Amino acid sequence: MASGWTPSTLTPHEVGDGLAYHLALYHDGDLARPAGWHADSVRHLLEIALPHIKEGSLVVDYGAGTGGSAIELLKLLDAADISIQLVLIDPLVSWFSQAYNILNHRDDVHFELSIGKDAEGKTVFRELDDMLDGRKADVIISSSTLHLVPVRALPDLCRQFADSLNPGGALVWDSGDVESELRPATAACLHDPYRGVREHLRDDDARQALLAKLAAEDAIRAERRLDYIFPVPFGIEVVLEAIESAGFNSEVTDHVVGFDVEDAERFVLVPRLAEIAAPLIEGGQRDNAIREALSLVLARMQLEGTASEAEYRSHWVYGHHSLSK
């Protein structure tokens, strides 16, 4: 096993960011009370992955975040008295540190930060083989992550997945934010409401007044960065082409997940995500602007038929892949 990672010297903002995302997944931080959308979406992912997991399996959770998918997997395995080695991988220190705080007491869970420095001191993504120290995984799961990977990087990442699996191993992933012909007219992409909030606030007078205080090139750069927080989704065929080019067979299923309005508000107010309203001042000004915008966006979604008064409906796709023989 690779040497592992432990968090160090986080800022109060980073600690708060990780805790806020954890609270968006688990009500009041109680692991027995997952948010409905989180429990529902991950349940379907794990139903696909579990038949490939047996006693002693090496399982990789790529893009583990604050540990949401790993927590739900370990609940099921503990109940079945199945012991595995689980490697969590993520690049975001604030969220990953929260996963470490929750799960580091377990000898069967290991942590690998997926970014490092090259010889010139530039930040780069580490190879999966390096993070596994040459070991081969039986299952790789990746929850709500692949839609965030740049399109140009997907083929190489899928090659790494293929190179790091044992014969007969499986790659299982989910995403609520890729476009697909499978999506019914009554459901939206997972992040559509938050892209709607971003668009609603783009020309907000208070935002524009603060942007006007920046140099023109700084304002343009800042706006471009905010657009990357909830990027426009690409089509599922982009992911499948990258996966299949690495030698995998593909099976895709889908599921509609209800996302409660209060859960949606908790989600978008996570500090890292709430930056879509920057440079509005963090705290009351920013949060209130987001709440108001989200309410208007969800009302519009009700008229469009993708939401009700209580929730919006998000469309998730699930990929199940094995290596071609």
C-alpha cells in the first residue's frame, strides 16, 4: 500500500468548507441520517458495485470528497461482515480532510491525495498506479466525479483505471450532471439549479458594482473561474468514448433522484460552491442573494415540469464497466 496522506495546517475557511459539504450529505452530521438525494443516488451505485466485492478485495473510491460514498459502502460491508482494503482518493484538501476525520480510525481505510508537485514545483495529478504503489484493485468506484474531469484528461484517466484493475475487476461510476438521451423531460441535470443561480446573479447590481472595482482583466478572470464551479455538462458519449478507448465494455443505466429544496439550499451554500456569487461578501450578503436566486430558479423549474414545490428531480446515469477480453 502507498504511504498514505494525512491533513495538515488547514485554514479555518478550509475546515468550514469540508464540514459544510459533510452537512450537505448528512443532516446535522449524523451518519445515520444521509440526505435523501445522497442516500438514493449512492444506493444505486453500490448495488452495481457490491457483486464484485468480496472478502479481502482492494476497492478504490476515486473522487471520494468528504467520504460520502465510502461511508455508505462501509455500512453495507460491516453489516455483511466483509472486510476489504479501501483506498480513498481526492485532490481537494478541505473536503478530503473531512473524510479523514470521519474514517481515519479504521485500519481498512487509506487516503491518497491525488495532486502533487513535479520536478519544477508545478501542481500535477498523480498517477493511480503511484497512489496504489503498484497494487491492482478489484473494484474502482467513482461517485459524482467524472463530470468534473476536463474532457482532454478523460482518456488518460480511463487508461489509468484499466491499468490499475485486476483481471475481472470492475469500474463503476455515477453522475447526475452529464447530458443523455435517457434523461426524461420531467428531470434536470443535477447542477442545473445552481447554474441557474449563477446566471441569475451574473448581472446582479451589487455584484457588478464590486466587479467594477477590479481591473478589467482581473474581473474577466474572476468571472471565468466562477463559471468553472458548475461547468456546462458534456454528453455521456464523451465519457463512454474515453472508457471504451481504454478497453472497457460498457453498460449504462439511469435513475431519477429527488433533491429536496432544503437540501439544495444546504448544498449550494457550501463555501466552495457558494463562490458562484462572488465577489458578494461571504456571509449574509452572499447567502441571501443565493437563497433568493435559488427560490426563483426552482419556481421556474416547477413551471418547466422538472420540479415540484418540495423538490427538483435530478437525472443520474450509472456506468458499469469491465475490461474487454
